[in-house]
Amino acid sequence: MAVETNPPVGDGDKHQHHTPVAGMDYNPDPALNPANQHTHAHHHHSARIDAAGGHDDAVYTSGTSMDPSLISTQQHQDNHHAHAHAHTHGVDKKVPLTPPEYSDNEKVEAGVVSTGRGSGSTSHGHDDSGGRFTAFYRRFRPAFHLAYFLLFTGWWVASLILHKDDKNWVVPFLLWLAISLRLLFYYVPSRFLSNAIRWVWSHTVLVVYELIPQAFRIPLGALGALAVIIVGSFASEEVADNNRANRAVSLFGLVVMIFVFWATSAHRSRINWRTVIVGMLAQYIIGLFVLRTGVGYDIFRFIADRAGDLLGFAREGVAFLTNEPTSKLVWFFFGVIPAIIFFISLVQVLYYIGFLQWFIKKFATFVFWALGVSGAEAVVAAATPFIGQGESAMLVRPFVPHMTKAELHQIMTCGFATISGSVLVGYIQLGLNAEVLVSSCIMSIPASLAISKLRYPETEETLTAGRVVIPDDDEHKAENALHAFANGAWLGIKIGGTIIASLLCIIAFVGLINGLMTWWGRYLNINDPTLTLQTILGYLLYPVAFLLGVPRVSNDIYLVARLIAQKVITNEYKAFEELTKDEAYAELSPRSRLIAMFALCGFGNIGSLGIQIGILGQLAPSRGGDVSRLAVSALISGVTATLTSATVAGLVITTQVTNFSTAPQSKG
């Protein structure tokens, strides 16, 4: 993979992407140079290095943490040369060098790149204090793995025998299968399976693909995706207001959204339709799997229940700090913020042991392969539903200063389109349906990629094209798991404080504007409803709520539109709170309630706009102007991506609608 480095930026110069001079290729970042890369095995990583040079371990680098402005002075050689600098009269000069040769494994699999300090750092935050246990573990690794396998096999068999009539067998089996396969791939190279899949793919799908003339591939792909959606949506039975007429409205709304974004695209001729088609189809298939199949519902129910269990543990801490009745209050401060702090602490531990990087690496590689986006975009898309909009951007912070405008637009869109795992866990405390929240978060990943690439297609050369790269977390590096947990608690307090301060200021400011508008509106006899930002935007979004497929009964369309307006102007928590507690929404039909919950499940609001600009501005001060110019477009794209998940829900819900209903709680 040939890549190039930007020249030194002079005063007043902007971020540019240059075409490399023929025969003179440069590596744009030392982290991408295999000469600086090394591997080390985590407990869950395989120690095997196959004959082709591939490995299952994360890839790290050393000696690459520096001011981004100094990257242009780095000189890179191929795999047979050491990292070097050329100095003449005290000024660094770039020397044309032979580009490094990457193996096929490096081109198609994700790597985890560290920005660790010190050229000799190879521990990813681990010191020698755990060396004895690590050495003992590695020496007897097969025995440990056999014990793991026997333990989980015994648990699975026992669960089948003891609960064959009263518990679902799918989730225990999938958990046992995942653990067994992971243990198997310690000793059997995964390339055997991947090569078999690749062979079948190349001798079936690709054969048909090559037979189709190039000019017809995209239209046929779009028609095929549309056919799948039509058949999947209209072949099922009609139940209550989940009839084919309402489904047709939802489908029409989805088509309208795609058309509007195509018509307003910054570069229509450069749209990557593969990303759009596969993204929207993937969103629909996920929705179909969750809302139509018992297996899909059970899997997501299991995930949601485990997320809900985290609430109990955070509540125990609140009960200790206050008292038992206080810990049970359905308040944002006591119900959501503690869950966020606890979840972030767990995330830091998972990052320390390497599990989070491994998981994101696998997920991001699939996103990269399926949707054809850059490595940085795949990493952010994979991480956002789990660790949040700001934290996911920090995963690729070494590359933010060098991102294209389309990449910046995309990572902001991802942040606006979904909610983080920590906030999701907190929202379950409100009585919101957990399966809806979890499935909406996952569905919005491919949708955000598709919508963003419609609105702002890629027109430049991306730095991480061809590779998925995840840097190490240098800022929060820990000496051991306990240190990581403590770091996570402190980070959680900072993030929780930021959320509290942002919400307080945003809601107070919106209240100020609404107070002035209400006072002004009274002199025009605008009293029911009063003149507020939510009232105005609610009426403006009335057509949008209609296009989502909200039933045209009672006042459902306006009520859903007002909820969306509340979410955009203040935040999704305020909108969810109204949905669950406000008596005005007590008579919403089950279909309207479900569509509303999907439509609200995202960080697309004005407060998050400021958070995104602030975070990316700190990560790349030189790109602050680009971030500010793209932020509003990304906000609209993120909100729309969330709305497309609502249209998909309107397309596929049938008899399970009652399982997803959430009646308003009493105010007492």
C-alpha cells in the first residue's frame, strides 16, 4: 500500500492532500510503518504466527507519539531499514524512500496501533509486576484453555438439562459456540476458515458479479436491495395498524430521505453507491432479524437484559452514598450518571486487557470490508455505540489532523446517529424498552455510513484507505487493571460532569428563549400550544413524522413530531422522559410509540453539536474551521440516519409490537 506524507505546512496553509510524485512515496504517519510496529499477546490473543506472516494479535507501534505538526519531518524506510531522520543545517528534509511492502494479511485485517511513548515500549501499559503470572499462564495456556472449554461446556449441557422447558436455549448455545471457536482459533489458524469463505465467495457471488456489465451493477444492486425490502415488508401478515398501507408510507419515507440527500449531496458524481446500498440493506436486515424473528428478539433481549443488570450494580453504589430509596429514584442524576461512570470504568479495564481493541478490530474489519469505507471511519462506526461519540473519536486521534473532510463529516455523523452504551444502560432505568434501544443503536451504524456518504462523498485520498488502524490509549494508560478501573472512574466523573453542565446550560438557554417567545406569543393570542421552539419545529417536522409511517389516527403524527423536535433542540433524554411520563402521550398507539422510540435513539441535538466541535477541535486544532463548517450538515445527517431506523421499524414490525410497548409512568 503506497501512501504519502503532507509537506510542511507554512503560515496560513490549510490542510491539503497531495498526490505523491512518481517514484517518490512517503509514509504519512510513523504509526503506519511496519518498521515501527510490534505485537504482544493478550490473554485472549493467539500466540500463533502463521507461515504467511499474519497473526491474531493486535499490532502496536512505539516511538510515534508526537506533535502532529512534526509528522511531516519523519522519514520512513521499508521493512529492511530503520526509522531515520535527515538533517541538513538543522532543518529536517524529506528523503524519498522505498515504500514498505505489506502482507495480504495487513491489507485486509485490522491492526491496533499504539501511540505509546518511548521506543522500547512493548507492553501496552503492562509492567513486569504481572510478568510471573503472565509467564506461568503462557506456559500452561493449553491447560487453561481446556479448563475454560470444559467449564463452559458443562455449564451449557447443564443448562439444557435443567432448563429445557423454561429457558431459551439459543443464547447459551451461541455463548458456548463463541467461546469454543475463540479457543479453537488459538491453535487452528483462522485463515483456514477465512480462506474457505473467500473461496466460496469468489466462486459464487463474484462470478455472477463479473458477468454483469459494469454499467448495470449499481442499478441492479439497488433494485435487488429494494426487492428484498419490499418482499420482506409486505409478505407478512397485517396486525392492527401495522398494515400494508402504513408500511408503504414508511417505505416511501425511506426513499424520500435517500432522494433528498442525493439531491443535496456535496458531490453527487462521487457518491459511492456500494456504501449506500449495502448500508441501507444491512440496516433493514438487522431490523428484520430483531423485530420479526424469535431468535433475533431473544439475542437482543439477552444483550439488553445484561445491560440492564449493570443498573443494579451502579444502584448499589448510589444506595451506599445516599440511601436505598434515593437509589431507586428515576432521576437523571441518580439513575443515568452513576451508570455512565461505572460503565466507563469497565470500558477502561476492557481496554487495558486488550479485549475492547480486539472486539472493535474484528467489527471494524467487517464494516471496512462490507461498506468500503476508510479504516478510521470503520473504527469510529464500530466503536460509537459502545463508548460514545467523543471517546470513539479519540480512538483515531492520531489521524484526525490528516482526515479528509468526508471522514470528519462521517465520524461526526456516527456520533449524532446513535447513543453510547453507558447512556443506553442509564436510559433503561426510565422504563424504556431495552431491545428497542439496543437494536436501534446497531441499526444506525450502517445507516450513518450510508447517509453521510450520500451527503458528503469522499473526493480525496484517505490516509487509512486499505487498513483499519486503532491507536493505543496513551492518555489513560494504566499500570494494572485496578489502575485502569480507577482511571476509568475519574474519566467517568469528568464525562459525567461535562454531560451535567452541558444539559444544565442547554436546557436553561432553551428555557430562556422559550420564555421570551411565549411572552411575545401571548400578545398574538398564541396560547394553546404556547409559542416555543419545540412547537415551531414540531409543526415543521410534521411531514417527517408522517413519512416515518406513524398511523394517521388521533393526534399521533403531531405528538411524534413534537418529540423529535424536543430531542433535536434539547436532548433525547428530555424527549424520552416526555414519552414515558407525559399524560399527553398515554394514548399513543403501540406502532406510534415504537417508531417514536427508534426516532429518538440518537445524540443528534444542539448540545451534542457543541460537544463534537469541542472534542474534534481539541484533537486537531488546525482542522477547527473544517469541523465547524461540516458540523451542522453532520448533525442533520445523524438525525436522519436515526430516522431511517424508525422507518425500518415501521416496515418490519408485526405481532411483536406489544412486546416493545412502553406505557407512560405515573407522575406520583
